[in-house]
Amino acid sequence: MPNVKSPMPSDLEIAQAAQLRPITEIARALGLSEDDLELYGKYKAKVHLEVIDRLRDRPLGKYIDVTAITPTPLGEGKTVTTIGVSQALGKLGKKVATCIRQPSLGPVFGIKGGAAGGGYAQVVPMEDFNLHLTGDIHAVSLANNLLAAYIDSHLMHGNALKLDPNSITWRRVVDISDRALRQIVVGLGGKENGVPRETGFDIAVASEVMAILALATDLQDMRKRMGKIVVGLTTDGKPITAEDLKCAGAMTVLMKDAVLPTLMQTLEHTPVFVHAGPFANIAHGNSSIIADHMALRLADYVVTESGFGADCGCEKFMNIKCRYSGLKPDVVVMTCTIRALKMHGGAFNVTPGKPMDPAVVAAPNDEALIRGCANMEKHIESVRLHGVPVIVAVNRFATDSEHELDLVKQQALKCGARAAVTMEVHARGGEGGRELAEAIVAAAAEPVQFKFLYPLEASIKEKIETIAMKIYGADGVDYIPEAEKKIKLYTDLGYGNLPICMAKTHLSISHDPKLKGRPKNFRVPVRDIRASVGAGFLYPLLGDMRTMPGLPSLPAGNSIDITPEGKIKGLF
């Protein structure tokens, strides 16, 4: 157990005080040799993919996915749960590994902060994890933007493929929240500067290249997927790919090291594989298939995490990632907080970037708490549609009363959870998650009848409407003319059998962030649909959802600095 102090230091102070073990030692305990590693300093390393081939006949460990109810803008501790339960399984003597996503620099310098966990349940070195790590996101950005440069160069140099500039869907990316780049015009300033056209930027982790990294099974599979990326159409309506532009090979070369998962450790020295990117509202939002396959052959229990609530990352985990990986989850852990449930019950509002007054959160309000549990109920129902048992983990805050905790656990069991436990891993590390770990072990020992939400043979509209009505609880779906046009186009091009990756707000089960709790009597508007053919899905844009966030009036980056001794400060 870590050396717990009171009052609790900041996350960064806890991480900087940690006694890390050399990553070679972490690898050795997992069954890896130094020959399996590409070292990036003393405390992190890339792991070669030959490990998967070498262990291909080894039985798979138990597969646990951590999700959440609809969070407040402040986050409810899902990554804390992921890290904490891994540490707790280690306390039980289980051979455990964690698979999580690399955080985007957008939220690190924006509102939400990093994604290393918090308190005494963290991935370390925390600064490395949140700032660049081994450069995977930069590789994604370079590969994405190389293709963008090829597109504009092709237009300028005669356009032999007859690419229709108005059909181009490929956008540039940068891993900073920058709303001024959402819609831009390129090619201004004369013929030597290219062909003028309207385009825009997405945040890097929403790039199809990142989705390919998450869903590829090896380097050659990545190469094939890169070639299938569709950037636009010819003037007579035929798709043009990265392969047609002769860019896919170079893109894969830029991603050659990024395809290797990065090995790190928790504060309690359990191994962590970090691979692929976040943002399950505007992207796929799950760690990589490669990391999961590797971990499941090395450990008896693998804990992974899906971004945001069960309506976002967990639904995509089940219906996209599990289709391509062939893996089936044994247990889903659903994180919730008293704070979030009270908010969903109408007790108060939560403002992005503004801390809550503890007295307001602590004020007794059983009526609001019970009303808010309807949000939890819907998420439990959604997960159980896939045949997987749900364990509710109530992340305890200092403002929570025993009465409130018991009330939520009772409600969770009524809603169909297999178990509901209180968790204190933020304050106590793995020791604070023993009960949760024991519940996971018990649930994982039982057989699971896993099933997908929809068949791939269903039409594009049928798949969209199944997700909207069964997962969100919508009455139906409305398509604006642009979306109708894209549905016909992608059906005619033969892409209608791809799974669906909805781009929607994470702040509501619906498409509208103002609709809290368990929204009813609403319809989902689809304003556009994009094709990520290389990654292997279509993604509809719901409502006003944008693929490039913006910085708040007071960014988190304001507090980040470096001391005269070269030590980072202000990073959470």
C-alpha cells in the first residue's frame, strides 16, 4: 500500500514522490524479457509484437471493461477505477495487467486534465504519461497530415485522378483544442500555394489514423487499413483512397513504432499497457486490440477502459472493437458518484472547469439522488443488452454519507447490477478496492452469453436507429438532407455493412448535453455521416457535436509551469 498522507497531496505530488521500479523489472514479472522491449528511458518501454505470436496458444485471461454513468464535466473517476481495481486485483494475488488509452494534450491544457488516474491510483511516471509519452499521437498527426498534404499537392499538380475538391472529407489534425481551426480555407495566395478550398482541423485523437491504430491487429493489417482510407470522390462519384494517392506506405512507415504498445506501471507496480487514444464521444475511444491481445496472454485478469459513459465508449467497445478483435468481455464495471447522480436528479448544475462547493454536494437530497439513479439504470440496461454482467462501483468522495452510498447500492441492485460496492482507491490505493476486486473475480468466473447489438447486414439507418433507440432511449431518428445523401452514397459504394461509431455529446445519454438523467420523448438528429473505411466504421455526427474542441476561458495550462530546478508543477 502507498504511503498515504493526510491531508492528501496533489496528484502530481503523489506521483513525483512514488518509488518507481525499472520497467525491465515490471516486464520480467509479467513474463517478458528485455529482448521483448524497446526501452524509452528507465521507466517506460515499447513492447514488440512478436510477443503475441509467441504466446498465441496460451489461454486468455479474464477481460474486464470499465465504463461509467453519464459523467459531469469534472469527470467521475473512471480511470481512477481502472487503475485502482488493477492494483486491488494485485492485492488479491492475481496476475493483472491494465490496458488504457494515451491522453490527448487537448484536455491536458484545457478543462478536464489528464487521464493517469488520480490520488493513490495512478499510472506513473505521470508527467510522461500526460505529456507526449513515446510520441504515438505525434506519429498519428504526421501520418494524417502527410495524407492531407498529398491531397492538396495532387490537386495542384494536375489532378490526374480527377478528385472532386468539393467531395474531400480528409481533414488535418492537431492535438490541441483550437476552435479557430474548425473551418478554414487553404490554398490562398496564388497558384504556387495550391488550390483554394474549404476544409478544417480535427483534434488528432479523432483522426481515422488513430482509429486504425486502435483496431489494427498487426503492422501489415495497419498497412492494409491505411490503403483503404477514403479521402473523397472522383468527379464521376468513385472513391479515391490513400492507396490511389500512393501515400499509404509512407503513412505506415511513420506509424511503425506507434504500433507497439507502451509498457508502464501503477503506483503499486502492476503493469500498464498504454496504446491508442481517447475521446469516445467524437472517436472510437478505446485502447488498442494489439495491447489487449498481448495483455490477455500475459495476465490472468486484464482491466481496460472505455471512454465516457456506457452510451459512448462501452457501446463502441462492444459493437466495434469486439467485432474486430474477436474478444468477449467477462465483466463490465460501471463507475458512478453521488455527485453525478445528484446532478442528474436536478439537485444542482456542474459548470465545466469550475470546482463544486463541497457544502452544496454534501447537502442531503435523497429525492434528487433517487431520480438521478435513473441514469445509472439506463446504462446498466444498455450493457446487459450485450449479455455481460455489470458491477457498479461507487467512487466515494469525502462529501458522501454512508446513507447515500447505501441508497445508491440498493438502487443499483434493483436496476439489475450483479453487485454494487463502494470504492476508495483514490484515497487508499489498491487496498480501497478489495471489495470491488473480489466482486469482479466472482463475476468473471461465471459464463457470459455475449451478443452484439445489431447485425452488420442491417442497413445504415437500421443500425443508427438501433443504437439511438436501444442505447439512448430515443423515440426515433431524424436525418437532415446531407445525412440522407451520405447514407445513399455509402450504401451505393458498398460501405453499408460497416459498424457505426456515433459522434455525440458525452454529457447526456441523448444527443443534447442539457438533457440529464434518463431522457425521454426525444428524437436524435443526424446532421452528417463520415466514412472511416480504413478503420472500418461509419460515424454519424449527432446534433451540434464537433470533432475539434476549444479551450475554456481559464485553461488548465494556465497553472502548468516549470521550476528553476526543471521540475514540472501545476499538472493536476
